[in-house]
Amino acid sequence: MSRIVAGTSTGGYTGKRPGRVGDSALIGSGTYADSRLGGVSTTGHGEGMIRICAARLAAFEMGVGQRADEALRRMIERLRDKLGVTGGAIAVDRGGRFGLARSTETMSWAMVTGGSELAGI
């Protein structure tokens, strides 16, 4: 079995309230990886990601057979429909298939596979 890992960078601290901990550092909210399920990294409205444990939710969807892109689309819809917030995410499922979903106008992302690089905004 391949090992799947996820890493998520914060948006920095400019404009943040003192002492605020965002979703990026919270396993299950901003980032989640389990080699049996997949790996997910999220961005967007941090409090919404925390409330639904967004990365974990998408990974568990992949664990029950959803493709990475479909699992992310469902998670983004839940953020929008239940909480009225926006976000985006990238993921790799346990089969190594890439997924991307967003409800924002843009979202920077990149991936490298087999020596080939892909990136988008």
C-alpha cells in the first residue's frame, strides 16, 4: 500500500485576531491523511472547515468509494448549503487519483506526478 500524506499551509497572520488558530493546523479540518482513504488539504473559510471537519469528511467519502473530485464537491456543497461559506480543496484518493473542488472564483493549486507538474488558479 502506498503512503498518503497531506500538508496544508496557513494563510499567514496578516489581518488575523491575536491568538486565533485557524483550520490549517487542525487535523481533520484543514488537512487530513489516511493511506486507507486518501489525503485532503483545504482552504477558505476556516471556521466553516472546523465546524464540519471538512478534510476528514472528504477523506471518509473517498473511503466509501467516492472519487476524490466527487468527495470534495460534496464537502464544498455542504459548506455552502449548511453554513453559507466558501472554500476549496485538493485531494488524492488511495488509488492515487487527484481531485479538486472550489466554490471560490479562484484557488491556487499545484501537483507533481511522475515528473510532470500541473498547476492552476
